[in-house]
Amino acid sequence: MSLKTIKRFFLVAALYDIILGIVFGFLFKPVYIVFGAELPNHDGYIQLIAFYVLTFGICFYLAYRNPQLNRQFAILGVLMKISFATVVFGHFIADTIPLPQVFITLAVIDLLFIPFFIAAYSSLRKMATTNPPK
């Protein structure tokens, strides 16, 4: 991957997670209502996760700004996306997931990010070894 492509990827990842974090952090109730899902018994259950997602979006924005310095955020991106998909698919299999049509879609999208995080990290690592800082 070229540096330009890596930067674009991190920007897309940042915007995706920042938007999701904001929507589910502040507007999850209308989303749940539109899809007919039962609201949790406390807003914090959704908001905490949403703000973690927002935080990851900020990390990916920092990686966009300086990919070489922040390439390790790609590893965190892989772990975050695997974690989310594991929880979603686990609850889907157990038939305990609210909003399956929403969360399954988001989990699939997250899985699609993983190869790009891996490619970005690998490319940045290779760039660092071929062009070490002076």
C-alpha cells in the first residue's frame, strides 16, 4: 500500500468510527425505536461502548495525520474489529442480540476493515525499515 492509500484508509476508518460513536452515543434511542428493539435498562450500557468506538475513531484520525508514528493503531484496529464481531456473532448465535439487522451489518463491515489494517501496518513497517528516521 502506498502512503497516500494508507492515509485515505485511516481517514475512512476514523470517520466511520467517529460517526458511529456519535450516533450511538447520543442518538441510540431513536435508532432502537425505529428498528423496534427494546431499549436497555440503562443508557450507559450503549453510551460507554459508543464512546469507546468514538475514541478509536480519534486514534485512527491520529494515524491518518501521521501514519508512520501511529502505525500501532492498526493493530488496535484489528483487535477492536475482531472484538466487536465476536460479540455480535456470539450473541447472534445465542439469539440474544438486539437489532440483528443493524449489528450484523456493522460487524460484517468491521470484518472488512481487518485486511486493510493488516496491509497498512505491514506497509508502514516495511517503510520504516527501508527509510529509518534520521
